[in-house]
Amino acid sequence: MNRRPPRRFPCSSTPYVPILIPHRPNPVKSTRNMLWLLAMLFCNWPLIGTGTSSTVSTRPDVVNIGAILSYNSSIGKVAKVALETAVEDVNSNPTVLNGTKLNLTMQDTKLSSGFLGIVEALRFMENDTVAIIGPQHSVMAHVISHIANELQVPLLSFAATDPTLNSLQFPYFVRTTQSDLFQMAAVADIVNYYVWRDVIAIYIDDDHGRNGVVALEDKLAENRCKISYKAPLNPKLSSGDITNQLVKVALMESRVIILHIYATWGLEVLDAAWDMGMMRSGYVWIATDWLSTVLDTESSLPSAAMDRIQGVLTLRMHTPDSELKRKFVSRWSNLTTAKSDNGLFGLNSYGLYAYDTVMLLAQALDAFLNQRENISFSNDQSLSEFRGGNLHFDNMSIFDEGNHLLISILQVNITGVTGQIKFNSNGNLMHPAYEVINVVGKGMRTIGYWSNSSRLSVVPPEKLNTVTPSDHLYGVIWPGQTTQKPRGWVFSSNGRQLRVGVPNLVSFREFVFRVGNSDIFHGYCIDIFIAAVEILPYALPYKFIPFGDGHSNPIKTDLLYKITTNDFDAVVGDITITTNRTKIVDFTQPYVESGLVVVAPVQKLNSSVWAFLRPFTVMMWCVTGIFFLVVGAVIWILERRTNDVFRGPPRKQFVTTVWFSFSTLFFAHREKVESTLGRFVLIIWLSAVLILNSSYTASLTSILTVERLSSPIKGIESLITSNDPIGYQHGTFVENYLTEEYNIQKNRLVSLNSEEEYEKALKDGPKNGGVAAIVDMRAYMELFLSTRCEFSIVGQEFTKLGWGFAFPRDSPIAVDLSTAILKLSENGDLQKIHDKWLAGKACSSEGTKEDVDRLPLKSFWGLFLLCGSTFLLALLLYIIKLVIQYVRLSRRSSPTDNNSRPVPSFFSFMVEKEEDHVHDHHHDIEEEGNSGSKRRY
């Protein structure tokens, strides 16, 4: 066997000698230590020059830049042509750099993600490189960014999208493309738009894949979605690895699969999924932008390959349409012919960003050179400890003005082929946007756009200022050639049934009861669940599992916690939906509307000699009597000056007024009302009396014809103010509700297990060890009262709650069952099930309505207000009329005229009859006429 000659690097004539590194507890404590290790491992490179610095004192003719690419990848081969074209465009336009030329050196990493990239990054330092474009892979960018930080050389990457490559840890790393943080936000919004809650993530298990999925998980959580299963793939994966992971994915319930992978393996994963039947109807595949990159680049994909990815959704970085972009796209075919050895291929988004990266760097260099006018490199004196031997590590060049160039790069604000190129304070490009694409037929169809500001829309982001945003996407053709939106999940196909926990009730077995010691359950709640499952659009295998010992009712909250511990997949039964419970589980649409009520012993109300007073409350009787007297007084005031009926001795006037007032109750008044104001008041009052009479008659009829029940407990308010014990059903939420919401002491609450215990406790009463009342849900109490007429619901229902079936948080089954329950309600099946189990109630509708049926004052407040206002208005007009008459009388009576009568006081004027003053006025006129005739005679 011939021995292999010593390996030599182009930069050195010294043979490569393996060096053994002694074990250290922590060999890489800093960036410098890491660089020392890398150099020891890779080569003995004499770096440029032997002095401490190399400086160009005037504006240089040539500036060296480097690029690290994978020429054979979909991104790399496009970027290579784009970078070369951009450098040519810059150098051919003297106005860009004012005569300075760019010298681009590119190195092929051969699809490597680490070793060769590091070697090439170090090699660029030999040539006074002011910036490096690349690397293409995020994994490589993590390592090379340490070198860039140490040597102060800006690293501009148009393809490393890992969101953890930030400006805080790597200040010299500049991302000139969109971060995966925004791409994952777009994916999360798509998932939320189609109302899916669980997704599966398939990804490459490296920095790029893991960090992208972490970003996706955070964005999904903002929309109450989650990744239910993660399927990492080895970076050096094989076909067997892909198949093994897809088998595990196929056993999961979720059918929404996010594929975040490199283009190298992406199509192979989809091809394997097709072979396993995972591209049929019901599945959803969302690929990140690697798929659109492949389809944009490889325009000659076989039709068989296209058939296997039909219906897949993917993303593409959105670049606004512009004249610059159209010109560049039109040149692309000629550029690939002239510059590529790989034949013709398409232009993808990364190629556009690669072109703009050179333009951005050229603008920054021009600004930098206008300020500095020199470029200098020096050796890091702190590396002098590594001097000696053949490594020459101490001669590594540092870009002295690297920080100033970095600042110039971050301050660039130009318009390129990708649109506006400007960085925000976090070092990301402004206005991130993506196209949402559906793979259909032999190509792709854009169904919408996503931007960081407007989220999903069918309108391009740059046009949203002039067009009203539309919060939707165009229709999608999903896998299986269907336009119906996939449900996004199926019940697990691993043979496991849905584990349904059911409370083993002791009381109210009409709702849920267990048949013997079996797992068979019947009852109102069970029948509703079975009916809802039967109308689901898919099969849902399940089995009932009892919860409780059968001797006392189980605590429902403990049953619900079994869902959170994965002991049960669902809970079916008489489960009340409360705020605290919704924090741990999801409920379906309520199938029973029920609130809390108070049940207490009642007794029949015997008829009494005062039964006729019951229709009105005491206050109502008092106010009504006062108004009868008031209306008599008002009529007396308005009528006594003109109506002889209301005149005479005081005793007669009083009797007449009182008689008139109360006779209006039966419309039997005989006194004639002559004045206009009096008649107006009487009409309003008689209308009010008619209403009062009708209301009294109706209420009295109800009281005398319907059996009345009475209880000292009037409702929850009277229970709160008393100190009597209160009963509740064991295992329900009632105990906590009464103590937390109404501050009722726990020592007043008595736990009861069955209807028999309810009945005994109510009959015994507080004095004999029982309870004054029971607080429970109306659904239970109506069933309890159906055969026990000596008890009744008192007061009003004081909560509005419902019963529902419980599932884990964000469970899609809960949503589907809610829809099924609504269908049962609409087609009448819900009422049929209710009548089957809960019909035939005899006494539950009776209650103590004594206080409710008595007519209170507030029911007639408006009527009395109208009457009172009428009385006051009539009196006011009457007084005004008297004042006017009195003033006229005063003017007619002259103090110098001995024949005129003296003017009476105003009070006397009010008391005297109006006809007396009229007669005196006519008599004075006659006397004046006679005296005038005598004088003429």
C-alpha cells in the first residue's frame, strides 16, 4: 500500500501535522481559546505580512470581500450568479464607489455546514477582507460569527435565517434576509386562520431546525395553539430515518404537519409521505420557504414529483414588484447561461437578497470611505502568546475600522430589487412579508400574503395603504384534490379508545346511573353524549370509566383534574360549567341551562277575613287612600266658588268632599262638576281608578282561585342574613360558591348525598338537626320536587349556569361535539331526550309567589305621578285665574268714589262665591248710568 503524501494547504508549504490536544476541563473559555483550537486543528497558515499593521492611507482602488456558498444547492447556485452580477454592476458604475472596485472571492463549502466554512473564513483574513457574504447555513453562521466578532469583520448573510443569530450575541453578524421568527409567525397565523389547534413539527435537529421550531412554538402559543409532537431528523439522515419518523407521525391525532427542513431532503420527506399514504385527503402539509425555493429554482421537476406534493402550502419571501426587480428578472436567463456550469435554472428569493446584499455593502463602503478614506488591518497583540512554531497565529489580521463599517451597513437605507433595504433597532430588515402559496398542478398559486403589520391578507402589503385590508385567504386545493378545509386531526389510529370518565352517582340517577358493576351507563346525560357522537362526521371509539365508590357522590372537580393528569380523555355527566373549571379543561356547548335555586318547606296559606287586602301591598293601600282624599280636596277647591254643592257649613262641605272622593271608586258620584279644571282633573282620576280597579280584581281573583304556599325563607338573601344551616349536594361546586361569593360560613353548610337525605333534612328543620333550605341546581330540584309537593322553590334563580362535557384544553373534539349538540337542539332531539328522562313533573312549578303576586307601589308609580302632576297643574291654573280676577276687581273700585264698594281681602275674595262679585259689578254699572242721566237732565 502506498502512503498518502502529507496534506498541504494552498496557503502554506508546510505539511499538515496532526496535533494532539491535551484534555482540559473547559478548553473553550473564550472566543480566543476557540480560535486557537481551530487553528491548531486545521492548518499552519502564515497570515499576511509580518508587521503589526498594514494601512492604505488613501481611498483604495480595490476592496476585498469574500463569499461562502454551497455551489450545488438550490440557494447557492442562484446566489453565486447573483453575487457575481451584483459585483459587476457595482464595478461598472463608477458613481457607486467613486472609482473603487470590489474584488469578490468565493469559496464552495461543498454543502458542508461547518468545517470547510470555518477554514474559508480564516483564509479570507489573509487578503485584508473587509466583509464576508454568507455563510449560507445557520449552523455555520453560529461558528463563523465568533471569528467575525474577534476580527471585527462584518458577516452579511442572505440565507442564515436562524432567529437566535441576533445582534446582541453576534454584533458583526448582519442578516440581509428575513428571520425565521417572522416566517414562523406567518405559519402560526395560517394555523390559527384555519382554526387548527395542534400541529406536528418535522425538522432537522440542528441550530437551524431546533431554533426555528422554538420560534414556531412561541408564536403558536400566542394563538392558543401548540405543537403536539416534534419529529427531529438527524442532519445526516437516511431514508430509513425519514420512514421511522413518519411512522410515528402517522400514529398521532394531529394531521397538520409543519415541515422545516433543508431543500436537500425536503422532497424526499414528502416523497416518503406519499408512499405511506400521508398525502391523502385529511392531511395538511405546510412547508417553510425551502419548498418554494426548490420550485422556483428547479423548473424542470418531473411531473411525477409534482404529483406527490399536490396541495402542500408553502411560503416565499415577498419582494414587491418594481422596475428594478423586473429588469433583473429579465436578465436572469442570459446571466445563468453565461455564468453557470449547471445549465439553466430559475431565480429564487434568496438570489434577489444576495444581489441586494452586495448593493447594500457597496453603499455602506462608499459612506465608510467618504468618512475614513483608509482601510487598515493590524495584528491582535493579545495573541502574541501563540507566537512561535509554524502556526503564525499571532499574525492574524484584525480590521481596525470594522466597527465603523458595521455602523455604515446598519445605517443603509436604499431601494433594491427586494424593495426597501433598511434595518430596525434589532438588526432585522424592515417590513418582513411572505407570500402564502398552494402547490397546484404543475406549478404554484399565491393564495394570500402575510406581513408583520397586516398579518394575513389577499392584498400585497405594499398596497394596503390604498386598499382596505381583507382578513382572509383565497381558496386552497388540499392534499387529495379537495377544496374542503381539512379538520386537522383524527382520532388516534393506534387502536386506543377515548377514555371517558363518568361520575358514579348515588343521587338523581335519572341523569347518570351505572348498570350494576359494569362499565355500562344510562341516563339523560349519557343519551345526549351518545346522540352527539353519532352525528359526528367521523368515528369516535370510546369507553366509559366509572369514577366514584358508589356510596357517595364523587367530587366533580377531582374528576375534571383527571383530564389534566391524562387519566381521562373526557368527562361526561352532570358537570356544571364554572369559571374556575374552564381554567383547567375545555367544555362543549351547554346542553342544559340551569342555575342555582333555593328549596325550602312550604305550607298552604289558609284563607282569612283579610284576604281581600292581599292584592296590594301596605304601601300601595296607603298611597291609594291618600290620593282619594287629595282628589276630593282638589275638586272642592276648584268648585266651591261656583258650585253650590260644595258650599255651605264646614261640616257639610267636609262630608260632601269625602263622599265625592270615595264614590269615584265605583263611579257612583252624583255631584255635578261645573268648572273646566275640575272636569279635567276628574277625567284623569277616573282613568286611574279604572286601572286600579282592574288590577285589584285580577290579583284578588288569582289569590282566591289558586292554592297559595308560604315559607319563612324568601330566597338566597334571607338565607344569607340568617344563621340557619343550609344543605347542598355533595361533590358539587355549591359549597365553594356559597363560601366564596356570599361569604357564608362553612360550618353552616351541610353535605347531603341523596334525595332521601334532602327530604329528611328539610322535614327535620334547623331545630331538629336538619336544614332550613337546600341550595342546588334547578335541574336537580325540579326532579326532586316532582314527587314532593311539601317543598318548593322559593325566590328567584340567582345564577345562570349550564352543563357540558369536558375535554382537555384546546381539544378539537370539544368543538365538534359543540356543533353536534347545537344540531340536536335544532332538530328537536335534545327535547325528546329531555322528555324521555325528565318528563312528568307534578309539583316543581309551584312556588311561594305571595310576595311576587302582591301589587307593589312601584308598579303604579307612573300612574300616580300622572295624577299628581294633573292636580298640581289644575291648582296652579286656578290660582292664576283668581289673581287675575282680583286685580280686575281692585282696579274697578276707586277709593275717591263714595258709592263704590270697598275691595275685600284676597282670602275673602277666594272664599266668597264668584256670583256675588259679578252681581255687585253689574249694580255699580247701573248706578253710574242713572247718575249720568240725571246730570244730563
